Amino acid sequence: MVIRAAEPAVLNQAVALLKAGQVVGIPTETVYGLAADAGNAEAVARIFALKGRPLDHPVIVHVADAEAALRWMAEPPAMALALMRCFWPGPLTLIVPRAPGVLDAVTGGQDTVGLRCPAHPVAAALLRAFGQAGGSGGLAAPSANRFGRISPTRAEHVQAEFGGAVPLVLDGGPCEVGIESTIVDVSRGQPVILRPGAITAEHIADCLGIEVHDPQAAVLARPAPRVSGALAAHYAPRTPLEVLSATALMQRLAALAGQRVAVWSITLRAAPEASDWRRAPADAGEYARRLYATLREFDEGCHTRILLEVPPAGPEWRGVHDRLARAAVGSGEQGG
């Protein structure tokens, strides 16, 4: 059931379901999530079962504010506190040492936990209401899609994915950011981006006043923790997807003449060989906002192939490039 999340009674209904160990679809500024009480092992298990998610794949705990985050971490690294001040609420997940009571089901059995304070007003109101009602103070909320498939950015995407298996989906409108949060690991003494997003390495470096490292940097003594969305195949349509330069895209389109091909291009003009040609935004933020909804529409359009022109380079495009690369690897019926 999808309900426009504007009335207190709707939030109360969502809180009651969460406290009963059920799963609720919720909007955030990044993508819609499948939320459950992060302190309830059976509730978290329901998320994994719904998504078909591997049990060693950690989930992010969403909290109402920085104070609520403290109960989930062992000792707050100074870098984590600084990044909270700079970017929370917002599309930034912090990987920190876990507190002793955090469930293994949440962390994937690791000694770290991912924490985020979402900026969406519905998610924020729900987290406050959940805490005030005696909840654990955190909601595990991975993206509300089958594991490896296209993330949802509208309530109707969640409904289409799960139907009645999710008893309530809070409709908060289209997601403003459109791709998942930036994940920064601060558990190993240095800031490391494990998943790029709207908050860039440059933003983080400006906040901390120090260099942000690559995940394979030699200065890091321990391997990176496992995090959401870091597998090679992810965010993927069932229709085969190719990401090509403008020249290669036109050549590929000619080779696929006679097939139903969908094209999303920033610079090219429409070609008669494409059955569904759309102009992509040249702005990185708008491209990210529209990316998953466009892929879903193409995927539902009975196409044999989806061709996307490679977006521009630049820091603001890194998150988009990351999602497109993983979506291409995972695409096709065999993907995911």
C-alpha cells in the first residue's frame, strides 16, 4: 500500500509496523529504502529475504541526527564527527567502528558499521517518531529493490518491485539526489571513499583539510570493509546495457538495425535506427536524478538493448560513472 506521507497518522502507522518487526518502504533524498528496526534481528532478516541479499552484505543504519549515531559506534573518530558537522543531514554514509551491541546481521559480521542521517523530511520525521516511540534509534534501510537491480527513486518503483510483500510504502515524491550516498570509511585512520556519490572527494578534503585516499592506497594497513553497492555488478536493468562513446554508440546502433534499441545521449541527435531515443541532461545533478527512472522505463519497454553515451568527466560525474559501470556489468537476464 502506497500512502502519501503527509499526515501524523501515516507516520504513526509506519512506526507501529517498524516496532512490530515489519518492513516499510521509505523515501530518502538519494533513493527509496526498505526500512526495518536495526536493533531487531528478525526485522533485518526480512529485508534480506525480500531483496534476496547475501547475508554477509552489510546494510546502512539510518539515524535521526549525530547524537543518535553515537550509540551505534564504539568510539567516534574525530574525522567522523567533522564530516557529520559538514554534511549531515545529507547523502553521506560513514563507516566507523561498531558499538558492541550492533547486530552482526547489520554489519555483515564486520567490526565496522555504516551510518547515515538522511535529509529527506519524511525519513527525518519517521526516524524522530521511531525514536520517541521507544525504537532502537536506527533503521536499516538498503535500497528498495531486488538485490543487484535498478534502485527506486519513486514510491511506485517500490510498489512495482515488491507489491503486497511490503505492507506500507511512504510516498515522499521523486528523490532529489537520485543515486546512493557517498560512502566514506574513517575506521582506518584515513578518509577513504568506498562508493562515490553527490558528495565528492574534493568536498570531503575541503571539510577535513587532508587528502582523501583511494581504497587501495598503500598507507592503509587493513583491507577496506565490505560496503553496500561495491560489487562489480549492481544497479542493473534486465535488458543488456552498453555505455559507449558517441562514435561507438552510432556504430553499435547501426549494427543493431531492426532491433528495438533505447538510447540516452547527451550530445547526439536522434537517429531513426533507435526505437526510443531520449536526450540526457548535460548537468550531472539532473542526470543522476533521472538516471534510475530512465533505466526502469527503458527496461519495461520491451527493448533488446539499451545504449547510453558516456557522460562527461569531472568530480561531479564520478558517482554517475560508477553506477553506469556496475549497471552495465550486471545487465541482462543473467545479471544481478
